Amino acid sequence: MSYRIPLGMLFGAVFLSPGSALAQEKPPTADSAQIVVQGNKNLKRDIAKFVGALAEDPATSQLSRFEDAVCPKAVGLPPVQAEAVANRMRQVAEAAGIRVGKPGCRVNVVAIVTPDKHGFLKLLSDRKPDYFGDLEPIQIRRLVAEKGPATAWQLQGPAISARGTVIMDGVGGPPMNTTAEPATRLRATARPQFAAAVVVIDAAAVDGLTARQLADYAAMRTYAGTKPSRLEVSTATTILKVLEAPMGSETPSSLTNWDLGFLRGLYASPPNAYAGVQRGAIRAGVNKQVQEGETEKN
């Protein structure tokens, strides 16, 4: 399934922002994707906390991910910076094992920078509620009222059968899954998928950040549906904390091994697995990435 996010209203609703004050840098190239590493003596425990915080869905459900290629776009930035952010988001997807759309692809991942996050979300919910997909009105209201410098959500696509085919809506009825394969304790007959994703970021929060930092943050919020507010229990070094870091504090300059391992683990997890199995794959992905990062550093 290919879901396209129409951008006309978005461009008009960013309140004609002149662009945020991102730190100037050259647009990143494919071989410039630096990863921040950090030593950790309690790695297993900290990985469990990190993954548990970001992937806390009940074990009986499944974690969604993009099954079709992602096609990112940045809105609300000067053209050069917007292109740098979108290009970097493509690089992150490729590094994580996520399929990326070809040039001219239909946009399905949007990072929006606006000087008034709450006002933009309120305007979007009033005029274009379809941008929130199948979310219930109360869920949309919660997104609009959400505190913090950024708000993100995913639009769910149709479920995919165990054989990898899209489960289509029945005529006048609910979606029909005609697969003959039964569910097991470890494997469901179908899996969910993201059709599109949006992250809206307050311009004041990106003041002084680089295009790489902004892109990497947006990639983590959109490709995996992560929520930084859940990370209070985790001491992991992650790009997800970059927007709310105190002024003058040390922040990752790019996606960290924890972040990349999370994405790789999610997208490498077995198809149709339940969330418990997926979390195990994510923990393994983070462990592998962090351990390899430590080896490279030493």
C-alpha cells in the first residue's frame, strides 16, 4: 500500500515561518552518518529499560512498522536545510534496513517545523482531521494538547496477512483475511503496518541544532513511533533527548548506536511476530549495535 500525504495545506499552515535557526552545515553525504557511542557497564539492564520504555505495547499485540518504502519530506525550513533533513532521513532508513522510495516518490513521512506547534495542530485538527488517519476524536484532542516541543503520530494502513498480502476491506463489511494459516503463540495470522507518519516540532526547540540532529530525531519519532517522554527510566544515550536537553548540556551530534540498534532490531524482527518477540529482536539489535560501537571506539 502506498499512502500519500498531500502537502498543500501543510505548507500554508506552518504560519509562513521564515525557517528555524538550525546550525549551518553542509548537507550530509551517504558516508557521513556518524554514530555516537558510549561505554556502559550495565548494558543488559540498560538495554532492557531502553527497549521496554520505547516499545511498551502489551505482549498480546504487535508493534507496527513501515512495510512499504518510506518517502520523507521536511516542511517549514529553508529549502537547503529542508533538503538536507529529508536526505538524512533517507540515509537513516537505509542504515536501519528500511526500504526507501526512489526520487519523486509519494511522500508518506513528514517532519514539520512551526513556530506554534499547538496552534498548528489545532488548525490541522479543525480543517484536515483526515491527516490523523483513524485516530478517534479524543486521541486527536490529546495530540493537540500534548506538552513538549514535538508531537508525532502514525497513520495505520491495512493489515498484512501471514503470506505478505494486504488484507482488503470486504464489500460493505470488515477486512477479510482468507489465509488458511492458523495463529500460534509466537506468530499471528496478520500484522499491522504504518501507512504514513507525521512529526510536528516547535521551531524554538531546534534553534541551534544541526540538520542532522533534527533529521535523526524525526526519523526515530516517525519510523518507530517512539515517545521521548517514556525515557525517564532510561539513561541510554539517544537522539530522542536532544530537543529537551538543557541549554549548554552535551547532546548527541547524530543518531546513536542505541537508536540505530532499536530501528534495526524492529525492522529485522520476524514478520507476524507478537510484541514480546519483537522486543526481543530489538534488544538483540541494540546490544549488537552498541557492542560493535564499543569495539570500533576501542
